[in-house]
Amino acid sequence: MSEIVGSKGKVAFSSFGTEPITLTTTEGVTQFPIENPPHVQQPMIQMVVDELNGIGCSPSKGESAARTTWVIDQFLKDYRSRTASWP
């Protein structure tokens, strides 16, 4: 679970799980069950497959993938430096 903590409470959520979003304040705890849509990745996968088959155009290119990877790496660099175990 990830948490965002503020001066009046916190929000806890799972990035890849199905747990409800939890809001905790001095007034109590509120949960927001939000279901993932079915096959959320399918439309993007289909666009990539269509482009590879020469019948479409995918908005996802190597440049955008590299940019996304860089952003994810920035989020994870502190975590990785704490958990890295090299022989």
C-alpha cells in the first residue's frame, strides 16, 4: 500500500491491487472501493498489435516509453537504493 500523508490526514491506496482507497482523518476512516475496469490494458495492446500488422497507428513509441521508464525510475530510485543487494 502507498500512502500520501498531509496535515489533515492520509490517503492509502494500492497501485496494482484491488484494495479500497482509504482516507483517514481525525473524523475517522472512510473506504472507497473502486473496481478496476476489465481488460484495462487491452485497447493499448490492440493499437500496438495493429501497427505491427500495418493496419493502424499506435500512439506509444520508443520515445514515450523511454520517458515513462525515466519517471518510474525516479520514483523508485530511493527504494531501490535501500533494497539493492549485490553479491
